[in-house]
Amino acid sequence: MGFSITRLIEERQADQFDLHRRYINPSMVRVLEIIGFAKQYVRGEGAYLWDAEGNRYLDLLSGYSVFNMGRNHPKIRQVMHEMLDLARPNLVKMDCPLLAGLLAEELVRRMPPGLDAVFFANSGADAVDTALKFARAATGRPRVLYLDHAFHGLTLGTLSVNGGEVFRKGFEPLLPGCDMVEMNDLEGLERELRKKDVAAFIVEPIQGKGVYIPDDDYLPEAQRLCRKYGTLFICDEVQTGMGRTGKFLACEHWGLEPDFVTIAKSLSGGYVPVSAVIMRREIHKAVFGPLDRAQVHSTTFGQNEMAMAAGLAALHVLDEERLVERSATVGGMLLERLAALKERHEMIGDVRGKGLMIGIEFRPPRPMRLRAAWTAVEAAQKGLFAQLVVMALMRDHRILVQVGGPGVNIIKLLPPLIIGEEEVEMIVSAFDDVMTEAERVRGRVWSLGGQLVKHAMSRQ
Ligand SMILES: Cc1ncc(COP(=O)(O)O)c(C=O)c1O
């Protein structure tokens, strides 16, 4: 009998966790089991996933924002089929493939003024690494500044500009010359830039870890200071791009004109790994200008035609379905409804975000018995309360969501941009229910804490 992937999936579906335990990452299997996330998903469509028993889950993770257009979007899927049937001459390498040119043209059309040179890579980290390398080449300077809480990927280069201890620990020493500055501290930033040895300052316009939004004047002023001292300004839009925050790029909220933009994730509608760095032509020229340098930076699968075609289809869908506008309006509605819950639930300390990138931050309760429960959970591990809420949303409401980062009591929502009023209602009523339960010490939420606390304590 010939090979059939459908048959293979059917025959082996039940082995998925065993296979991962044996060959991939047993710790991840254990984590999923502990938090009640070890599901056998068998189908995904739009904003939903289905498990082997036919249960439906609302997906507010969107594969960390690769499914802004929803899972298995029919238009992008059709383009993928079409591409396979065309049997195109992909990855000739000594070539200038048409689809890469077309996607570059579409991206440049959507960029702030001055960004008209594109480099295609495979992942967000790959794109950020590229921007860091190019900034050094274009300025001849060694240093890079980044923000506290920053997340730009986990390769050695991008880890060197990571603003959190958890990810760095165990992997040091990292790249020399990378220094952290505090968000909203313009004086501190200028103090570093004045040394005139900084190639680049890299920011996420809205930070993914914790959904931190800078003060309104911070990014425009930071950009002005970068220009003043000859430092290139990188907006990493890997997560915030592709309409996530209610604009095509989050930097548009402040009218920024960065020297580099990086995008990835939803650029291929979730089908094929892809990323892009869009930069000023003179930066690109500084790297690739001399003919003997025309291939000095490259990656084998960059410009691959499946990714380029998926990218063209994803941008088409974003426009045709007006998903950027939808992200702004539905996101505004969701933010407002969630913020209104603060009046009813004192443990909701802050609700913030733009478009459909929303963070909910919790704070300790006042009543004594509840506070004791909070303190016990937080003593075992900081940020564990948010994890309990995540677990309760999954167990009681089949809503898939994540904590906003390690060690913080923040939950992050990244739903597909296609959600509507029905999903907004589901999310708000589920949160309302879970927070009501969290106000009862003997309620369903705290009862989830036992195993988590035991596990956290065993690691201390
Ligand atoms: C802002 C930002 N930059 C870079 C990355 C790294 O992307 P990747 O995981 O595709 O390497 C991420 C991933 O979440 C991100 O959010």
C-alpha cells in the first residue's frame, strides 16, 4: 500500500504525546498535562480548534499570532493548492524569482515613507538578526540598545537583545555591546546614544511580553534622538504587524518612520515560515552594494515560492476582508467590555492594548482569606495566579489563551482578526465567570492551584 498522510494521521493520532515524550520534548508534554492543555486537536478553522471528541475551542493564541486571518483560510489554502499544481521552478537560487519581487512590491506599498528595500527570511528571529547585522554594517558601529521586557526571538543574536532574565539564563555570554534601556526613560536613552557607538535601537512598538505600551511621546522622541546621533531605529513588528493592533503596523499609531521594519508570523497566513526585513535603500546598499558582496547575507529558503505566494494571498485577504479595520473596531469593543469588568472584579488591575492585542493584568485581592490564597500561590511561583485563570478558561470554557510572559500576572489575548461580536461575548462572559469563581477561596479556580503549587515548590 502506498504512503497516505491521511491514513498515517488516523492510525497514529493517539501516539502524539508518547512520540513527543520519547523524541522531542518530554518537559513540554508534562507542562501541558499539568495545566490541562494536553488535547488532541484534529481540526482548525477560523478562530476555532476541534479535538478528537468533537469539542470546539476558541483560540485566542492564534499560534502566537500567525493566524491573523484565521486558521485554514479558504483563499490562502486555494492559493497553496494552485501553487502545488503549477509545479513552478522554485528555489533555483541563481535567479531573481518573480513572486519575491511581487511580495516585496506589496510590502513596500504598505510601509512608512523611505522603506523600499526588502530582505526575505524564514522566521522572526532570522529577520531581527538580519536587521542587527545590517545596522552594524551600515553604521560601522558595534552596539545595540534594547528595552526592558523586550522579546525579539531566541537565536543567539536576538537573545542578546532580550529584556528578560528567564530566557537568557544558561546561555550567556551573549553578543557583546548589547545594552538594555528602560522604556520611557528618554534621558537614559540619550545618555547611551550620545556615545555615538550605537548602531541600532530596537523596539517592539507594543511589547509582546506583558503587552506594555510606551508613553505617547516616547517612541517619536526616541526616533528623533536616534536620528540626532546617527543610530538606526528598528521597529520589530513581528508580532504587532499584519493588522494585529488595528493598523497594518503598530508604528503607525505614532506616525513613526523607522529605518527598519521586521515582520513575520501572519505574513503567510500560517502556512509557510516566512519573514521580511524592510529597510532604507542606503542600508541595503551598504551590505550588498559591491558586486562581490551580492550574496554576503542569505538564507537557503528565503524567497521560497510557497511562502511568497502565501504572503501575497495573506495580504490580499487582509485587504479584501478589511481585517485591519476589523482589528481596530472589534478590538476596541473587546477592550472596553473587558475594562468594564474591573468594576466587578477587584483582582483585574489593568486592561490594556490596541486592536486585538490585549493584556489583562491581575493584582492581589483585599479580603484576608483570598489574599492568603493569592500569597500562597505567588510564593510558590510569581505569576501563578494568571496561570490558574488560563487553566480555568480552558477547563470551564474551552478557551485557549496564554500568560503574558514568565513571572508576570498578565494574560495576553491574540485572537484571529476575524472574530466578531459572538466571540467578544464568549470571551467577556468566560472572564466574568472565571473571575467570579476566583473570588471564592473554595471555588473552582483555586482548586486548580494545588498541583501547580506542588510542582512549582518541587523545582525550588
Ligand atoms: C516581536 C518579536 N520579534 C521576534 C520574534 C521571534 O520570532 P520567531 O519565533 O519566528 O523566531 C517574536 C516571536 O514571538 C516576536 O514576538
